[in-house]
Amino acid sequence: MKQIKIKYNPYLLSTEILIDGKKPKANSKLNFGKLRIQEWSSRLPEILIEECSDRNYEIEFIGTETDYNDLKCSIESFGQISCNLLPKFQQSVSDVEIEVDKLFDEIKKGPVEQLRDKSILNAFEKAKNQEFEINVVATMSSGKSTLINALLDKKLMPVANMATTATIVRIIDTDQDNFAAIAYDSKGNKLKEDPNIVYRTMREWNTDTSISAIDIYGRIPCVDSVGMRLVLVDTPGPNNSQDANHRHMTYKMLEDSDKSLVLFVMNGRQLNVDDQKNFMDYVCECMDKGGKQSRERYIFAINQMDSFNPEDENPEDALKSAREVLEDYHILSPNLFPVSALAALECRNKPAIPKVLPVFGPLVQEYPEMRFDTYYSYNNLPVSAKHDIDSMLEKLSPEEAVEIHSGIVSIEAAIGLYIDKYARALKVKDLVDSFNNRLNELRTVASLQENIRKNKELKVKLDQKIADIQNRIESGKSAQTLSRLIDKEDLSSNVKDDIDDYVDVTKTKIEKIIFRFNNSDKVKKTEALYKIKDVEKESLEILNQLDSRISTILECGFKTLYKTILDEYKGHLTDLGITASNQELFLHPLDFVAEELDDLNRLMDQNSTTVDEGHNEERTRTVRGKRKTNWLFAPWTWGSERYETREESYTVHIPNNIEYVNMSKVIADYLEPLQEQLRDAKSAAYSHAQSESNRIKKHLKDYLIEIDNVLCKKLEELKLSTESSNRTQAEINRQVSNLKWMEEIIERVNKLIYF
């Protein structure tokens, strides 16, 4: 049996693994680097078998209970190894956050004045008030607005049986009890403001075509339990949005991971998502590339489940169907949450005339299958969440429990768990970083002062070292070193492969559209009009996906470039507490290809022909005409003229002119320039990456030279601060006391987040 020790730190994103007390080899697949445990835990059993040639293990795990549960689940799901798990739990993220808050209060009241600096206080507050976005998207008539209202405990978002909005609405959590709103146009100009927005006003704003975005400020009740400043984002989705920026934002939010979550609302009665095929395909792409974390950040709310009659229907059938629909798009093991958003809203808002509660309430008590909080095999909530919900139910009457049975509390629990596991750990690290670097710098200075007081010879060595560094900076040698350090890095080469790969993916998508119409050289124009609109919409979505993905690739490349250079420079920064703020890159490949696209109507006209598809029919008509007659039995009539009626056959052509479109040629001509321009878009992306690389490197050169100057200044201050000849005994005692206090604080911080 192999002895495995795993220490996973969610704050530092670090993993340490020992096998029988030894570190894995340098080329081992067990060196997971900065990957989250959720990204590698499913691969761990296979790697252990491959590298240890054993199927029996004792695994000691040091980390949080949440992360341990993920590891345990992965090992049990694999099922091909015998494993004895020994967890050693560290404090939960929420408990650590409470302790960090207490520490900072002590720091503010502590003896070191420099730690009460306004910049430190501001940095801590900024980290504490970090926003976390829940992006709400939906299929048609799914009850998205009702679900948002249920999360708000207030009927605020307009409700209708159609696409109700092409506006981006952001609801930002604040402490105020009412909701205030500001409306903006597409350029970000403020159009309207209401300090106490209500449902009726929101309906009016929602139909105002000049309004592009609305920001609403008010209390989001479930935020108290998640430890972040929640922002609910109501997105129109790519099909409903008329604004290119909105479409870009919708696809971009699918890419973001650490500080956003996607709540996808579907109608339990109408699960078809064919009208959003490209969107669903992109959801699948995004979920595939992020492992377990990506699967968990997509919550699928199957709404309107109260509409099922348990006497004749089983609500679970809707969940099975939803799973099948999503699996058809290769979205495997989706987290499905059955919910009645309207029942939840009525439980919380208590309207004068409820619509569903009088029926749903009794159903819940009589039919267990209508208790939507109990479908754990579909929503994949951990046992701990089940225990929490069961504890809440124990304290409630059957009537009060209807709110939980509506399914809304389970969705809120999933949101809280995701934030706890992924975003909140990063927030805690940011909180600590807001004061810890400065704290360590001051501790270093105080420690030097203490050592020099004990050993006067150290003062001479310190002054010499300071002089050496200052001379190096002032002579320009440091700048030359920095220049060489920075010039060797290149953003464009780092992102080239990723850009190439996704452009190839885009080409394949376009080729599939062309292939679909290969044999469509004769399509009725009325039918072609519908098909061409679908192709136009599909092409636009593909371009938006390309736009979003390349923006993400460049942004990641940008951050990697920054981090690489700063990591190499970190020896200069270790005790200075200096950070570099990241910026976003904006590149829209759509700009390169949109102008090349031919007008669809013109293409259709050029490739349309009118064919007479009439046919010949044999018909009979009655005619009258003169003729000579010879009547056998009436000789007196011989040679005379008379009229007679007879039947006569004739052929008539009935025209049926139908206009046809050569769809094969239309689609090929329409998409040809797009295919051609993909090469130009790729080149433009390279060029943009290169220019950004040069800009970033120049910025970093200037920035790090400034840091050198700051270093020079701080070293001079250090030299002066270690002069002990003018120090009184009281000052020395105070410095000693401060050093001891800082060391105690740092030790407590290290125990919290460094394990």
C-alpha cells in the first residue's frame, strides 16, 4: 500500500504531494502547479496507477472540507482503486475570512502607525467589497424574470410570455432596503434615474429602445450567506440582443470563471433549445475546458415545475428530458435544479392574489415528488448542503416549508457553495495581501534595526550593500538588466497556437454550414428567406464566439506576460509590497470581416430563377357550332343545316410560377469572404498581440525603473532608520515591542492561509 500525502491550499492555488514521504519526479504528472483541485482530482487515480503501479493507497489530505469532498467524490467515481482517506481539515474559507477581519481590526488599532495608512485601509475595503456576478440567461418563456424576482424577494423585473428585454440589467447588492436605478444609452450616457424604482417603471424602461443598460442598487437577500457583493446580471442572450456589445458581453461571460457564475433558466414544459444551438455549443466548449469548476459554475434551473399534475405526470420526467437535451449538446452531468420560481416569489412576496401558491402548497404536502429540494441526484449538491436544508426544514411548519420545497433555496445553496469554493478563497487572499506585504516590509526593517543594535558590524555591511544597489541603479546597470529581461518575452508567440487552434475551429463551423446546403440548389424562395435568416444569425453568433475567444486568449496572454516579467523581478519587490494592476485587451475580429460580407438580399436576387412548374391536364368543355347533318331516319332533312351540342377534348396549360433560390451558391458566396478574411483576422490578431506586447514591455520597463527608484529611496530610509546613536531607550523599547507584535500578527496570518 502506497502512502500518499496531499496538501492543497485554495488561497495560494498550490498542491504538494508526497509518495511514501518523497516528492514526485520533476516530469511527474502529479506536479499540478497552480491548477485547482477540481481540475486535477478526476485524473489523480489514473496518474497514481500509472506512476505507482499500485491500486491500494492510504491518502492523507490536508486542506478544507469542501476540497476534500471533491477529492473523495473523484476517487469514488473512478472506482478502480482501494483507498483509505485520512482528512486533516483546515478552517473553512468563511471562518478564515472572519479571522482575517478580526486581524485587520487589531492592525487598525495596533501600535504601528504606518499600518493605518489610508492606502492600506482603502485596499482592504476594496478587497472586502469584491463583486461576484451571477449571469442569468434563459430559453424563451422560461420564467427568467420571475426567478430573478424570487432571488430579490421582490417583484421588480418585468414578466411576459415573450423575450421581455434586449437590455442588460445589473442588480448590485447594497445595504439599502429600496431599489434605486440608473438607465444608460449604448454609449454609457446616463438617460434616466429613479431613487425608488418599482415594477411599473421598470416595465416602461424596458420598452424604451433608447435604453441599453440599467444598473439597479438594492439589497439581495441571499448575499448575507455568500460573503461577496453579489451582482445579478439579466442578459438578453445572443438571440434576443440587438446590440453587438451585448452579444459580445454574453459570450464573454461564458469564458470568465473565477468571479462569475451562469444561471441558465429552462422551461420544464418546453425544453427544446434548438433556437439556441450555437449558444449551447459554445456553453459546451466553455464547460469542457475548465473541468469540474466549469461544470459547477453552470446552474441549470428547470422552472415552472409547479405546472405538473402529480396525479397524471411525474415531474422527474422533465428532469430526465432536460438531462437528455443537454447531453445531446455534450453537456454531461449538468447540475439540474427543479424550481417553481413563481411559488417561491409568492412565498416571499406574499401577493394579495397569489396565482400558484393555493394549489402548489397543498400539492407539496400531499405529493413528495413535488418537493423540488429533494432531487439531489440531479442537482449534485453535497451531503453538507442536504444537512443544512434538512436542519432548516425541521424548524418550519408545513406551510412555511413550501418556500424550501419550491426549489429556490437549493439554487441559492449552489450559488453559495460555488462562491465559497472558488471566489471567496481568492477574496480572502486579496484581503490578506492588502496589508500583509506592507506588514512584512515593516517587520523586515524592524528586524534589521534589532539585529544592528545587537551587532554593530552589521550596520557597516548593510550600508555597503545599500550603496552597491544604489550605485547599480544610478549607473543604469539595473535598467539594462531589466531591458534584457523584458525584451526576451513576447506575447504574440505565446498566444499564436491558441489563436490558430480557435480560428481552425471557426473554419470548421463555417464549413459545416456550407455542407448542410450542398444539395440545396433548388429551394423555394419563401423557404429560402427563413433559411437565410437562420444562417445570418448563426454566422453572427460564430463571429461573436470568435471575437470572445480571441479576446480571452489575448487577455490571458497579457496576464501571463505581466506575471512572467514580474516574477523574474520579484527579488526586488519581495519586501516592498508593490503590485501591478492588470488591464483588459479589447480586440474584435468581427470588425475585420463584417465589412466584407455581401448583402444577403443581393446574393439571393443574383441566384434566384423563376421556373414555370405548370402541368398539362386533360379537361372537357361544352361547345356549340354549325355542321351538316345526314339523318338516316329523316330524309327530308338531308342537306339542311342545324345546331347540335357535343363534348370535345382539349389541352390547356395551367401556369404555376414558383421562384427558386440556389441556396448552395447563396450560402457559399455569403460565407466565402468570411472564410477568406479569417486569415486576415488571424494576421490582425498576431499584429495586435505584437503591438500590445511592445506596449506592455515598454510600460513595464518604465514601471520597473520607477520601482528601482522607489527601492533606492526606501534603502536610504532604511539606512537612516538603522542609525542608533540618536535613539532613546524608550524608542528602542517601542521598536522591540512593535517587532514582537508584528511577528505575532504575521504568524497568525500564516497559520490561516499558508497552512
